[in-house]
Amino acid sequence: MVRTPLTPFERERGERLGALLRQARGERSMVQIAAAAGLSAETLRKIETGRAPMPAFFTVAALAGALGLSLDELVRLCAPVGEGVAGRLSA
């Protein structure tokens, strides 16, 4: 199966997600957070560095839970400046 190339928007959103997760993780180790979310540390590393810019919903939900983040807040913070949720959903 060949994947469609990511758009610049998708890459940018993945980078913002990674930065938010790194910031929320703070001083805690990748191994600690990944284990709490039921993921491998390598998966978390890929997400945080933008190498996996479109993780599955349940992966993001597990990370949000392990970090004490709200999914609503993650969506808001990952949105481009000036673009609302409705605009992203219609894309």
C-alpha cells in the first residue's frame, strides 16, 4: 500500500504535536511516559521529533492521558494560528 504524501499542513501539525508532547513531558523520561501510555519509547520519539506526524487517534489519546492533557486542548494548540476547528474538519 502506497501512502499519499503528507501536505505541508500535516507536517506542520505533526511538528506542533511533537513539541507540545515534549513540553508536557518535561523532566519525565520518554521511557516512563511511553510505558504509561502503552507505547514503545521509539514510537514516542518518532512522534516528538515529527518523524511520525500523523499518529493514530488512540495513540494520541493514550499519550494525552499519560501526560494529563485534554484532547480538546491538544486539538486547539495544534491548529494553525487563525484557523478554527471547523476549517480543519472541512479540509
